[in-house]
Amino acid sequence: MVHALLTNAPGGGIDYRDVIIEEEEHDLVLSPLYTGICGTDRGIVNGSLNFAKNPEKSDYLVLGHESVCVVRDSSNSQFKEGDLVVPLVRRPGNCPNCLIGRQDNCSDGNKKEAGVTGKHGFMRSRFNEDSQFVVRIDDPYMEKISVLTEPLKNVVKGFEVIETISKRSVYAGADSSFTNKNCVVIGTGTEAFLYGIMSSEYGFNTALTNRHPLSREKMDLISDFSLNFFDYSTDIAYPFKSEIDLVIDTSGDPATVLKFLRLMNYNGIFLFFGTNGKAPASSINGNDIDHIVERNITIAGSVDAAKVHYIRAVKYLKRWFKSLPVESIITGEYRPEYTEIFKKKPEDEIKSVIKWGE
Amino acid sequence: MVHALLTNAPGGGIDYRDVIIEEEEHDLVLSPLYTGICGTDRGIVNGSLNFAKNPEKSDYLVLGHESVCVVRDSSNSQFKEGDLVVPLVRRPGNCPNCLIGRQDNCSDGNKKEAGVTGKHGFMRSRFNEDSQFVVRIDDPYMEKISVLTEPLKNVVKGFEVIETISKRSVYAGADSSFTNKNCVVIGTGTEAFLYGIMSSEYGFNTALTNRHPLSREKMDLISDFSLNFFDYSTDIAYPFKSEIDLVIDTSGDPATVLKFLRLMNYNGIFLFFGTNGKAPASSINGNDIDHIVERNITIAGSVDAAKVHYIRAVKYLKRWFKSLPVESIITGEYRPEYTEIFKKKPEDEIKSVIKWGE
Amino acid sequence: MVHALLTNAPGGGIDYRDVIIEEEEHDLVLSPLYTGICGTDRGIVNGSLNFAKNPEKSDYLVLGHESVCVVRDSSNSQFKEGDLVVPLVRRPGNCPNCLIGRQDNCSDGNKKEAGVTGKHGFMRSRFNEDSQFVVRIDDPYMEKISVLTEPLKNVVKGFEVIETISKRSVYAGADSSFTNKNCVVIGTGTEAFLYGIMSSEYGFNTALTNRHPLSREKMDLISDFSLNFFDYSTDIAYPFKSEIDLVIDTSGDPATVLKFLRLMNYNGIFLFFGTNGKAPASSINGNDIDHIVERNITIAGSVDAAKVHYIRAVKYLKRWFKSLPVESIITGEYRPEYTEIFKKKPEDEIKSVIKWGE
Amino acid sequence: MVHALLTNAPGGGIDYRDVIIEEEEHDLVLSPLYTGICGTDRGIVNGSLNFAKNPEKSDYLVLGHESVCVVRDSSNSQFKEGDLVVPLVRRPGNCPNCLIGRQDNCSDGNKKEAGVTGKHGFMRSRFNEDSQFVVRIDDPYMEKISVLTEPLKNVVKGFEVIETISKRSVYAGADSSFTNKNCVVIGTGTEAFLYGIMSSEYGFNTALTNRHPLSREKMDLISDFSLNFFDYSTDIAYPFKSEIDLVIDTSGDPATVLKFLRLMNYNGIFLFFGTNGKAPASSINGNDIDHIVERNITIAGSVDAAKVHYIRAVKYLKRWFKSLPVESIITGEYRPEYTEIFKKKPEDEIKSVIKWGE
């Protein structure tokens, strides 16, 4: 018997209760220390994600795909009780990408996603896990911060995609660097902050944007991370002297996406990361297509990430942890009993997490 | 004094008359043998391309960017009278891409395009040309067919872009090939046929599509090139058993583009090539963005091509010429005096060309 | 019972006799029409290839990895009696490369090679074959020429490797093309000619080289393929004005390889394709390493190829067949009874083939 | 008049004296705070680098290509007195790579190198510098450590080369990561340590190696950086269970390079970074070439790096500085007067630096 946060996909709902889950045997037994809550979780709970799915023969779905866990028991000599690990979200099917550990690029949709599609998630007091699908956190001081591994791994993959695409032309400036290249990240949530920090690591002039001003706290964080911010609902705010070379969208909102598409520079790259199936439609016209063609612009959707990206995300977190206030991205900590957190986003939330245990 | 086909950009109009053009000295003097007419030429003539531009200090623009020419005079020992050449459309500015011969990827818009933006084109009885901006046709039997070099070079570059982007995942099938991968080319004009032939060379199952049925003649060509065709305005026609892995658009029409975007497979690549600034707008919604994200789809605009692509286009034409009826793509031949050809597209045209000379 | 050309690997020997071979069931039954003989076959026969291996539990090995076959029987609706096919040499193991059809890049050596390591080859009057490991020849006129598919597929992969590596810098000239780039292919056998033709397709100035002059017939072929030749044992012969940007070795001879390494240009790429385990050693010194480092030179070994390369090889052969005398590469045709052909290379051989049948 | 460390290239010698140097005007005046000494400096001083060259019309060469400097005067509003900067070593010529800021990949050898070929170096009390050839150090605490920017930028480029080459096959393991991939770095000097740290960042199991045991101090550093070490002159030491997937050589020694080449795994990558023109020759045989071919091994020379790599090197230093004892790589600090440091390498040196100023 475990305590678990349950929903009934795709209908939705949220319940924290005891349940007996039949599980496959695996070489690890894990308990979550922290689990993160993101838009996907809230979408499942409010019933708006129609691709969410209970596991086969189950009439509920355990939520949770962002987590850091502690090893409770291990039959694998490489892991011992007390070790910290982050489990992967996606589990492979049989397509060529899944066969080489790239289920993030699954070619046929037959992968599974813990806490989302067809596989119970990590928001339960204990579960079995296959050690090939976890990455290790070797620094105990990173216990809390490493709950950001999962959102950050998306960013690591996103930049892998950007690097691949950028090879189609000389994307850097005449001095080989990105010193005079501009990046705008649409959104001001967890992924937006993490994409912004990474863009800045790559050397882009980087700004986050949203359709409203930010609180004092968020503006301070923007500044701590050496980023810029502008409110795109007003005209005066755009901070750069030239057009945008890289846009990263975390909103999924068609009108916003089109607005920034029209501001893109020659050879510009637009990464679509955010999704919002219920966002209002917007109108794309012949000149938009012309703009994409005449400027050799590339738009790339990017979802999830592979184990290699989790591992790099852990390395980034480890370094950033010592020099940047990344822990401030975690703006709220809640108990699993407090299921309201799935229904209403706290004002000024960047990342809310659930603290498990004891 | 030369005979030339003139317009007044961006207002439009068409006139065939004698004119004295002050030119820079160059090492070659060329005369066109054939010049091709495409949608861009007609767009300039009817005044719908607002980026078209007369050369500085000129109150007219000589049309023409697709041509095969004969050398009339040469001060360069590598070329002699009678040699056949195809001149390049774009001339470089000073951005990093232009500096390495990749003005097709110009980073700042400061390149020029013969017959389109700021530089007189090739539809005049004689002009000076810099030998570094021509490619040679070494087979005299290719005199006529080589007018397709310019449209084909776009296709060669387009597939270079596709190859670069495809590296973001395992794009081929589990047997390493494209035998079970599907390509749809939207359109049935010159570029659509050439993209279709190339897609088939790469091994994709390939279909052209349009919103109406094709004439007997075009259907025969489709068959000669081992391609498929379907009329997308009816429902029954789609020839493949699975979704589309590669879509190449030559229409520039938002509604059509969105229709096929929604049919794209995981890891699909959509090449935007066609432009039509006057096409009616269409509505893109949250689910479309979701589809792009969740399936790791990439959309890439691609315009023009570099000298290396012209050279490869000549090689392809040379090989295809002996085994495929590529000359049938040229469906009409006109005299320069017949300026009506710029105003009205002949029924069933694939490529109309102007025959110069004598 | 089949007639087969047998050896006993790795000891060697050659015998043409009747033998009963227990085979797995597969959906195709094939008979060879032509099989090619290469240095590997002769190496196995004279016992100099110590990696050659009989199939498990067999005390002989059927030779033959280059072939074109006719379908004798098929339980697969996609193939019918009389169809022409070329079977693949390598069969996958379980490494990540093998799992995606890239057994040419096998990560652990657990693939098998027909006629070479652990799997009977194609020099037998009839054998079962799995249709997923054949490529189709759809033009009956290509019956003989398509025995070159196997050697040519190596070239297609070789250039894939070259293209990947060339992305580490601007490899093309300032005009984006290879017009002023030089390629030397070491050797004058089948692979050397095929690499030379392909290099010329890519636009390199291309020369084949050997340590002796060539016969009239070979020199005529060199000229037919628009290639150059020089005898590197004399000093006067090098045909280019600058250093070499691409060297492709088909000799496997250390002294020759080092000689040309020292002539390589900045950013040069050296493809190692030929092998000769018994070649005399040669001396590499500190300046050679310095030359590789200071000039950013890359040396890449390349072996075998994947199904996608076989398919492209067929396309190339089909085009070349109509415009180049590629059939002249086949310099001799023998009966399977004539086993001497495995022991002594005919003077002036490029490719010797065995004609099967009746 | 400035104090400078002078040699007379390529003959050699070392002198610290006052000298009047005619300089071009530039927007910055710099003074070094620290300059690093490497094998190249010692090679120039002892006259063994025959490519070293005085500037045109100069009968001496100011040494020094590794430095961190302070801005003394600036006519550029982006820089002010007191700012810390690292100047670039190479200055571009006119080849395609130089034109896009990639003089590290210079196509024709017409670039210049400060302190090495044709341009005075940074070991002088004051010099003019063009701001486009410096990168900024924005953290005053990095004053000393940032003298490692120059050696580290080579590592950043080296891994860019490795990433490009690794695309020729599936280079990662079946789980997409490098967890089971082994890297050996040959050497135990500055570059070896920096390559080792970076290899570990990428996730390789990493070992440094040399032909002798290391001191207690160096072994402690090895351990601090989570690296392994083995003495390859003894047989028992190799720490991995499988062959080597990545070898990085900093020795330039042919015999050592060949030793490790023979231990390379399928699809292995061997980066040649070290040079030693005077190293004894070694013998490469047919089986070595066979090994490279049959295993699809790639060997890549890599020299210098571009501005983008300097910028990333600064970012890495900034992060590592807080979590790793990178400053311990600097094992000795000397005054410019102590010219003996150019003649004799201190026992147990990793990096010796000269402290300038006052």
C-alpha cells in the first residue's frame, strides 16, 4: 500500500489516498523526496489534455513526472540505500529512435510517459524502478535543486536541436560568436527561466518576455541571471537594436508565436516548446510564409529529452548551483495532502514542488 | 544598345524595346539563348512583389533570372566564344554568409538579385558578366534543358537543408533507407516536378498534389518520373498507407500548408519554398502548435541556392537528360516580342521559356 | 544440392563442387547471375585474411559478397520470379548501430558478413534470402552492370563520411564550390575508379594515382570519366597547382598513405578505405603528427555501407549507365569452374566477374 | 618603451629588456597581469620550432600567447580602464574560414599568431590591441584563473570537432549517454587536465595517462577532478573494462599515439592535439590501417580555437572555479625577470605563469 496522488485520465480530477498498485519487479525501490508540478499536471487534473491515459487495465493514473527520489532498496550493486536519483519520464517502444535510447524522438508514438500516458508517475510514496531509467545525483546538497533536472533536460535537448539546425548556414556572427545575436524566450515560468539561463550560457543577448509586467521578485531573478525582460503588450520595451535570431516559445499561444515570428532575423531559429491546445487560434497569412522562406527561417518543435540530456542537466545544475540563485526558481513547497495546488497556480509561481516523506 | 524586356519595379508593367544600359566592365560578354519565366517574373510585371527594385539610379529593371547564355566575348582564358554558361541570380553583400559564397543564406538582406532586386536581369540581347558568377554547361546537347539549372538549383539546396535538419533524430527507417517514408510535394509547376524527381532519387515514396485533377499530359509526365499524384480537394486520393515524413510546399498558400502540416508524421520535415504574399490567410490553433511540438516536427524556409548547387544541378540535369523526359517540363517556347506570356499563364504550363537569338 | 565456390576460412583454398547446405527458411530463393571478385575474395583464398571465418558448425565457407541475383521463388508478394536483386553483405547484431540498420557502423563487431565472416556467401547456384536484406534492380538492362552495386555502395557511404567530417570547417572554396579543390584517389582498381567518378560528381578536380604507368585501355577509361592520372613513382606527374584537399586510399599501404598525407592541404580529409594487412610498415614521425594538428586534417576509416547506400548506388549506376562507359570497368567474365581467377589477378584487371547460370 | 620578453625566431633565445615597439593604433591599450608559459614558448626559445617567425621588418619577436590583461586606456565606450580581458592569439587572413572569424581553421596558412608567427606576443608591459580580438572577464575574482582561458579554449574547440565527427555513426551508448564510454587523455600537463575535466563533463569515464607514475600532488588533483590515471609503461594499469572510444593526445609522440590507436574501439575518435616535431619516429603497419578502416575510426588534428570558444572557455572557468580546484592547475608563479623558466620546466609543473605589474 502506498500514498499516491491519483487522477483518472483523460477525464481528470485529483485525489491523495492509499492505494495498492501491482508493479513489475525492478532492481530499485524508490521514494520521492520532491516532485515538481507543471502545466501538464494541471492540464491532466482539469481534464484538458486528451492524450493523457491511464495505464492498461488501471482505472486511475498516478501523477508526477518531475522528481528527485531516494533509493529505499536496491538489488543492483551500483546503487545503495540512500542514493539520490532522478527517474526518466519516457520509456521506449520499438521504433528506431527508441531502440537507441532516443524515445524523446519516438518515431511512432508507442513510447510511454510516466504520470502522463499509460504509465504511473512518481507521486506515490514508493515504487519499483529499473535502474537503466534513472540518473544519479552524487551531491547530497543538490537534493532539492535536482527536482529541476527534469525541466532542465528539456532545455538541454532544445539546444541540441538548435545546434543541429544552425548548421544550415553561418549562424554565428562574423567573429564566430553570438555576442551580437539576440534571443527572446516567450514566457516567464520555469522552462522560460531555464531556457533563458542556457541561452545566456551560449552567449546570446537574452530577454524573457510576457504580456504583463513582472513582480519585483521575478525582476530581481531576471537580473540575477543576467537576463533582460520586456512586456510585449506595450510597444516601447524591446531591448535589442536588431531583430531576433533565436526565439524560444514556452506559451504555445498562436498569436504570440506569430507576433515574434514576424520579428525574426535572417537565418533565425524558432523553437516551439510550450503547448496549449486550448489557446485561441490566430491568423497566418501569405506574407508570414514569405518571411519564413525569404529569410531561411527554421521552426522546430521539441519535446522531452533523452538520458544523455538528464545527465548534462545534472552537470549544469551542479555548476549553476554554486554561482547562480537557481534554487530561487522553486517558489513554493507543499505537502502532498494539499491537492489545491493542482487546481490553482499560486500568484507569482515559478516552480511549485511537493515535499514528500516523514 | 540592346533589346531588353523591361519593367518598372515595384510598380510593374512589361515592355520589349531597345535601351542603352551603362554597365560595369567584366571578363565575359553574354547573350541569352533561353530564359525561363516563373511566378516571380509575373509577380513583378503585375506589380504584386513589393520587394522588387530597380537598380540604383535606374528608372527600369531588366527582367530575367533563369537563363542559359552563350559567351560572345571573353577576356578570360578559361572561357571562349561559343561556350555555354548559366549566370547566378544572387550577388553577395558583406555578411558572413555572402563572404563565403553563400549569398543564398545572406544574413542581412544586402545581396542583390538579377532581374528582381537592384540588378538588371538576363532578358536582354547582350550583357557583361563576371566569370566568377557563372557555371559552365559543357554538353552542347544541353543547350535548351540547361535553362532548368536555375529552378533545379533551388531543389538541390532544399535537400541540403532537409539533410541538415534530418540529423536531429533517426529520420530514416529501421533499415536505414527511405523506402517506407512518404513525401508530398504541394504544387504541379516546374519546381514541384523537380522537387518530386529529387525526392524520388533520395528514395522517398513521392506524390505531387494540387487542388484539381491534372491533364492527361501532366499525368503522363507524373508517371514517366515514377511519381504519384492526388487531388487534395477530394478525400479519396491520398496514396500512402502512413503519414507524411516530408512535405515540400511550392504554393505559399497558408490553408494548404496547414492542411498538410496536420498530416505530418513524427520527426517530419516541412520545407517551405513557394511564396504568395497575396494568398488568403488561414487559422493556426493551439493543437497545430501542439502537433509540431509533440512530434518534433521541423519547418524550414528555403530560398535561392549557392554556386555549388548550380554546379550539382547541371550534373543532375546531365544524368537525368539521358534517362528521364525532363525536357518535357518545358511546355512552351516563345519569342521575346510576345510579352503577353508575362501576363497570362498558358493552360497546362509547366515551364514557359523565351528563345532568344538570331 | 547446389554448386558452390568453397574455401575453408581462415586457412584458404578454393574448390568448386556440389554441396548440401542446411539453410534457414526465408521468403526469397535466389540464384546469382553475376558475382564479382575482389581483393577480399583472393585474400581469403590465399589464407591471408585472418578475420575470415566459416559459419558456426560448418567446415567450409561459400565465397562471394558482390552479386546480382535473380529471384527463383518468392513467398513475398512484393517480389516475383525473375526479379533482379542485389543482396546485402552485412547482417546486423544487437548494437545501437545494427538496431537502426547501420551494421556498417557496427559498434561491437557482432555483425556477420556473407562470404567473409560467419555466413555463407553468394557464389552458389541457389540460396534462401530474407527480402529485407536485398535491394531491387528495376531495369533489366542493368543485369550485368548492377554487379557493381556492392563496390559502389562503399563509395556512397565514403562520401557520406566525408560530408559529415567536412562540416568541421568551411571546406568548400570561397565561391561555395569544389571547383578549385583537388582530390587524389590512390589505386586504379574498381573502387578507385568508382571513388574517382563520384569525386568528380561532387565537383573536385580528381586524379587517380598508382606507382606505375597505366595501359592504353585504362588511360582511355580515365579520360572517358573526365579524370586525371599520375604515376606517383616519378616526380613530374602531379597534375594540380595546389595541395590536396581530399585523399581517398584504396591501397592500404602505409608508405603510400604517408606520402600523400604529407601533401595534404589545410582542413584536408583523408579517407582510408583499402586494407592490406601484409603491406610493409612505414615510419611516421613527429612532423607528420604536427602536420595533421596544425592543418586541422582529418583521417577517417570507412568500411562497408548500409541499405540506403545500396539503394543510392543503384540510382547512380542507372544514371551513369546512360552517360558514362561504366560497364568497361568489368574487364573480364569467367565461368565458376575457372577457379584460377581467385589465385591470379589478370593483367589489367579492373573488375573480374563470374557469370553464373543455365 | 616597454619591458618585454624577447626571442629571435626561429633561432631562439630569451631576453627580458626594454624595447621600443612601433605599433598600429587600436582602441585599447593593455597590460598583462598574468601570462602563461607552454611548450610552444619553450620550443621557440630553444629554437626547435621552425615555423616561429619574427614580425615583418623586426629582428625579434615578443613572446607570449596565453594571457589575462587589464585595460590601461580605451577609446571604445564598451571598455574602460581596469577591465579584464583575454586577447586572442590568431589574427585572420583572407581565406573563407578567416573571413567568418574561424582563423583557427585558416585554409591557407595566412593567419598570424601573437607570440609565435609574425606578430608580437603579450609578454610586454603594455601594447595596443583591437577590441574585436579580446574577450572580457567580468568577474574580478577570476583575475588569475582566467590565464587558463587560452589553453581551455583549445579544449572547447577540440570537443566541437569531436561532436561533429561523432555524427558519422551512433557514437553514444544504447541509452543515449556516454556512461559506458571510455576516454583516455595522453599526457598530464595543463591541456591534458583541461581535456580530462571536459571529457568528464561530457560524461565519459576518463583517465589521464603517462609513461611514469605521478607525484602525490598530481594524483590528488586527478582525484579532485574525478578522473583516473594510469601509467602506460606498466601493463597492469588500464582502468576500463572495454576498449577506448575517445583518445585525446597532448604528447605528439608517434609511438604513444600508435600504442593507443591499437586499443581503440569501433567508431572510436582520436583527437591529435599535441605536437612534438622532434619526437622519435615510429612504425605504422598494414594492420594499423586495417584497424582504422574496419572499425570506422576517425583521427582528427585540432589546433587553436575561435572567439566563440574563448567565450565559452570563460563561462566554463567561471562555473568550475566555484566547484573544482582548477586554480591548482597553476603550479608556479614567476617574475618576468626569471627567464630560466623558459629553459627548464620545473619538476611537477602543470602550468607556470608569469605575474606582471607594479
